Amino acid sequence: MERKYNVTGMTCAACSARVEKAVSSLDGVTNCSVNLLTNSMTVTGDATDSEIENAVVKAGYAIKGSDHNEKEDNEKENTGDFKTIRLRLIASSVLTLILMYISMGHMMWGFPLAKFLSSNPLSLSLCQMLLALGVMIINQKFFINGFKGILNRAPNMDSLVSIGSGASFFYSVIKVFEMSHNAFLKGENVHYLLHELYFESAAMILTLITFGKLLESYSKGKTTNALKGLMNLAPKKSTVERDGKEVIIDSKDIIPGDILIVRPGESFGADGIVIEGFSSVDESALTGESIPVDKKKGDRVSTATVNKFGYLKCKVTASGEETSLSKIIKLVQDATSGKAPVARVADKVSSVFVPVVIALSLFTAIVWLILGKSFGFSLARAVSVLVISCPCALGLATPVAIMVGSGVGAKNGILYKTARSLEECGKIKTCIFDKTGTVTEGTPVVTDVVTANGFTEDELLKYAFSIENKSEHPLSYAVKKYASEKGILPLDITEFEALPGKGVKCKLDEESLYGGNYEYISSVITVNSSLKKMADELSDKGKTPLYFALNDKICGIIAVSDTIKPDSIQAIEDIKKMGIKTVMLTGDNERCAKAIGNLCGFDEIIWGVAPGDKEKTVREFQKKSMVAMVGDGINDAPALTSADVGIAIGAGTDIAIDAADVVVMGNTLSDVKTAIKLSRKTYQNIKENLFWAFIYNIIGIPLAMGVWIPLFGWELNPMFGAFAMSLSSVCVVTNALRLNLFKAKENNKTKNIKESKKMEKLFNVEGMMCPHCEARVKQVLEALDGVETVDASHENKTVRITLSKDVADDVLVKTITDQGYKVF
């Protein structure tokens, strides 16, 4: 069982590592993943909530159970944190500037001071102490969290800051007592001891770290912008029909079964099925595709998509947390709460980082004392080591990139279910594609009609429609649709029989009617060689020839083809350029498979694969390299699960989507290329972040220790160390934010320029009764100058016109009404 918790009080990677270790040690916990960026913890196992909560509390942190609203908690915490840190920074900055003026401005540059301060070193030192103490009180959170971590044997970043600042302060306090003793009891001039005070370092360290925390909090808020954008897509209000009246209600109050009314320009507040109307819907919010999709009665619509043209009435099928938008948001949240495999190295280092830094700090002070340096000098080196070390950058390196990468993916209709899938999608070396519905449209259409033995085309279609009318085979729908559009009506048949893998047969009055593949038809009657040759030529083009015969005569051939998706060829070429081997998998015969596979440019084509053998094929390729499987059907699910990365096309079945690691909401292979490309960019970003986090500490710590002083005289002031530490996390987060610049489709600019020159107009037309009426309207309109394409539907009573230049509505309406139809 998997549960989520919100953990508060974590400030760095050492904290998250401590929590993870504490919960993972519980009996019954099989996996625990803590995300420092979102302050979330995901626990898998059968340990009880109370056991998990006790373990977190014992580790020194607060926890909220899985029943809390994580979204609201995080939003409140992030907003509250930013405002609190900002107030702390303002107050700290005011006191620190005064302190710097008194301590350094006066002493180094001779800035004017009141006489009672400038002439009295003890008053000056006490004033510095009070100002530094004020900054420490304002930033007491560092000390509370830091020493709590030490007491719980889990030191963290706050421990480093509090020890460094505290050591500087208390050393300076001791020097103040020494000044008092020498001034009052010995009568010495103690001005020389002012140079031994480090009150400004104690205050400046805290102020600079607070400044860094403010920048980090702001930057971290930016990383979740894509997710927040998704959450805000759904409309706040929706119109529903209740008791025959239209009522405007909160979208969260919509329930399944409600009748949702959506007018042009409005967004859908729930998922549903169209029960009345016809329109185009902009689904770019979910799929990333800018071209609107036509919706008619019986079609599904989704939350947050936008109705562009007509009036739609829908029956709600899912609302609230069950909508497709909510599921997308959950997938993104799940991905960002998990850990990528690449984060393991950082986790191991983080778990021991702070204790090692404290040990190095002590070692530094001892070595410099042994070398004969003053206690003040040795303390400065030790404090520099403490405040320059940054476990935060290590902890944020991976989760910020995962958060931004997942958000960018969601914005482009690509959903990575886990952090692992986001990382590994870009590592694949072989990509296997199922043909039907993935490379091709998945909807066969009639491409050629070849008559024989004196039969006319209408006769061939009439016999084909009659025999296929009772068939459930996918290819039969193409024949039925084509004949119906031609105005052909089926004849009554009897004794219908389907022969799996062969064809169909029936009786037409006293005559026998046959339809099917060559093997079946040739077993019934003789097929002449010229017709067979023509059928083979069609097969070579990737088409499936269906033979039809009446008694002992061949009526002709109807070729059916599952057309290749418009972007498949380019997408396959682009994926190959990325150094990935492409393989097409299909159950089709060799001739048809090679025709489509070669046209698309696949490196390898495997045909005749039974649905149950797809998984076996994937496993064979896995012996050689990392494999991704791309599919959309129920029979693809086992192969999607077995592959290193399963990628489901969003227009596919729910089973395929559930089995996949990555879901592309669109229905194009260019989205698969984008998913791989974004994964590679994110992984590269993670490596850059980790490199920065490691190299920063590798260079910074020796510099702070004073390793280079004997060679080059390089000496690091603790204040500069604190400033460097405050910026290190900001650099990591800012680098991750660069992923927001990721361009999913390079050619979109050119494409949109071309598309922007086109116009669309939609008319409601009464009087069209059949496909002949549609063809008539289409013919007269396309004859007009400026009309590019016409899509007429007698079922929806609509005519959609695409224009290459503006044509007046009056001209279009008159052209339609002149044919005897009414525009309303």
C-alpha cells in the first residue's frame, strides 16, 4: 500500500536523508522516498500511520498524515515561508547594515560615529554585540532547527550555520569580557582588541543565508508553475441543466449524470459525452495540439478543453478527482514525488555530508592552531568551512529538474508516471512501434476499387456491402462506410457465415456470395493471373486486397488500407537521428508490413507477430540494449509492461495507458520523439546540477580551510563563504528553470504562420438528407475562389468551410441556398 505524507522542518538534503533512513528502518516499509523540494514523503508498505509518524517525529521533524490536502498544505506553507523569510531578511538587513557601518565602516574607512562610541571601544563592542544578538534572535529558526538536529544525532545545514554563527558570536563575547577586564582592572587601551571581534561575521552569515533562502523559496515556487497552471485550467463555474432549467454552479459541485451546457468560448467543467450539438474543441491544454478537434453526438469531451464554435450539450461521465485533468495532475505529482536513479549518489553523500563538514571544521581549527596561528584566525577558517558547505544544492539537484521537466512535459501533453521513467526514457537505444493505431491511423479506409468480369463498380460495392454488412471484422467497416457514402444500399442475405482468418460467405436469394482474402477465394473459384497481379501490386503498397465473388465469377477487388499518420515518417526519421534503432512490429503479412515499414523508414520490420508474442519480441531486444515499446491497444499492454520504458499513445485504450511508463496525450509519433528529447534534456540538467553541487563543495571547502594560503595567499572571509553558500542552491534551481525554455516542436513557427493565413467558417444547414446532398454542397462551394476545403455533414446538419482568403458570408450562404438548402 502506498501513502503520501507532508513532512515539515526539512531544510537540506541531510534532513531528507535522515527522514528517509528513519522510516525505511521500520518493519513493513518496503520503500520510502522523501522529496525536499515538495516536502513530501511517499511510503510503500504495511507499516501503520502511527509508526511512520512516530519515526518522523523522533527524527526531529513534523508530519501531516495522508488524509491532509497536500496541495493546500504546500501552497500555504510556500506562501507563508516566503513572507516570513522576507520579513526576517528586511529586519536582519537593517540591523546588519548598522552593524557593518559601526564595525567596518568606522574602523576601516573612518565613517563618523557618535563620540561615546568612537572614543570608547567597550561601548562600541557592546553595541556590536547587541546588534548581532538582534539578528540572531530574528533568525532563531536556524539555531532551533540546527541544535535540534544535533541533539537528534541528525545534523543538517542549519546545524552548520548555527555552529558557525554561534561560534563567531561567543568568541567575540569572550573578547568583550577580555576588553572589560583589561580596561577596568589593568587600565589598558583596548582598541587593538576590536580587530578580534567577529560580531559582523555572525550577523552577516545569518543575513546572507536568509537572503539565499528567500531566493531559493522564490525559485522553488517557479518550478511548480506548470503544475499550478494545470490545476487552474478547469473553469470555476459551469452551466448545467437541472429540472429543465439552466443553472450556473461551481464546477466542483458537478456530479456524474448532470447535463452540462457549453457555449462557444467556454471551457468544460467535467468529462462527458456529447448528446446534442456539433462543434470544434481546443484540446491543447491536455494534448499540446493546437488544431481543434471536431465533436459531435457520441464523442467524448474532457475537462479544461475549450468549445470553439457551436453549442454543445453533454452528459457528465466524470467530475472532480475522477476527470482526465485530475488524473493528469496526479500523474505529474506522483512523478515529482518519486526519485530518479541518478539521485542515489547524491543521497549517499548527503547522509554523511554534515558530520564530515563539522569534522573538517574542527580539523581545520586544530591544524592552524598547531601551525602557530592565533585562535581568532583559526576560528575564522573553521567558521568559513561550516558556512560555505552546502548540502542543500545536493538535495535540490535532482528534484527541481524532475519537477520542472514533468511540468514542461504535462504542458506539452506528455506524462511521465515516475521520476525513473523521466530519466530512463532518454536512455533507450531501441524503440519498438506497434503498427496499427500507432504508426497508422488504426481506422482502415477503402483506397481502390477494381472491377472484373463485366461487373460495374456500383454492383461490386452493392455485393460487398451486402455480405460485409453482417461482419464485425475491422476491414468490413471500411467497406460499409465507403459504400454508404456512395449512396449504395445493402441487399437482404441469408445463411451468413464468417470464416476466421479467411473471409465470409452467404446466400443472396439462390446465389452464393463470397468475400475474403486470396487464399479463401482461390479455394472456392479460380482467380485469373492478371487480377492476382493487380492485387499483389496493391499489397506492395501496403494495402489489403479483398476479393468478392458471385457464384463462380469474381466481381472484383476492393483494397483497404490503414493509412499512415501524417507525421509518422518524419517522426521515425527524427528518432533515428537521435541514435535510436527503430523497429516496427505487426501481425500483418510480409508484403504489407514491408510496404508500410519501408515507407516509414524503419531500421527493422517484424511481421506475422501474434498479439501474445509481442512481449517475447521485446525481451529478445532487451538482451542487446535498453528498449522502449510504443503502443495503444489492449494486446500491447504486456509488451509495454515488459519494456524498459513503455510509451502509450493517449488515444489508445485505458489498459495500454495503465501499463505504460509514459503517456503521450496526443495521437502522433512526434510526441514520442518529444518525450525522448525532453527526457534527455532533463537528465542532462540533473547531471549539470549534480556537477555544480559537487564541484562547488570540492572547490569551496579546501578554499575555506585555507589550503591555498601557503601557496597563493588565498584567504576566505566567513562572510563571503556564507554569500557563496546562499547562492549555490539558487544556481541549481535557476539552472533547472532553464528547462522551461524547452521547445517541443521546432517547426511549429513555420507551420503556424501557414495555418494563420487560413480561416474557418461553420454554418448550420437544413435540408441535406444523404451523402449525395453533402457532395452537392461540397462541389458548389469548392468552386468559389478562396474556398480551400469543405466538410459537409447531413447527420450533424453542418457545413465547415476552410478558406485561403476571406469570402463574405453572404456569398457562401447564397451558394448553399441556391441549391435548395436552408442556412440557419
